[in-house]
Amino acid sequence: MNIIDSLRNNAEKYPSKIGFIDEETKITFQEMLNCVEKFSSSELFKNKNETIGLILENSIQDIIAYLGIINSGKIVHIIPPNITKKNFINQIKQEVDVDIKEVEIIKENIVFKTPGKLN
């Protein structure tokens, strides 16, 4: 069982249970699965190389992007948000095609069907 199978399993067993929480939002396992599947079916992943870069912070959108890339059959190259310019350039040189900007644009446009706001 991989992480996507685990998410599907939880969405099936506990569809309306809150599964993910960040500073402002909470979503159920089913909502997360829906977002991941929508993200992974994006045009972004068609005809792209195997590795996609992702600047990963601590938000639900980042989890969706991470799981969506995995679900699309690609490899995630996680890049910390506080990376130095020199280290970033060295990591990019090691990759054939890292589509960071495109993933960030799509990630910013992730819309939750029924997001829950935290108090």
C-alpha cells in the first residue's frame, strides 16, 4: 500500500471525517482525495518529464500538490521554501526538467469545494 492507496482507503472508510488541517482550513479525507485526483489529472502532467519540482511549505494546497504529482505517476523533487540561491541552482542543474512555476500556478488555483474555516 502506498500513500495514495492509504488516502483512498481513508476516504472510503471515513469520507466525512476531517483528515487535514492547516492554519486556516480543514478538509475531509474525501475532499482531499477529490482535490488530489483533480490536480493529478491536470494538463500540467501530460508530456512532461518524470520529475516535477515543488516548493513545499506547510499548507493543505502543498499536500494536494505533493500527492497529486505522485498520483500522476511523476517524481516529486521537494524544494524547501528557504533554500539558498546557490543550492537551488545546483538542484535544478541535476534535474532534466523541473516545472516549478507551472506547479505553483496550479497549486495557487486549488479550490476547495466545501472548505472548513478554523476558528
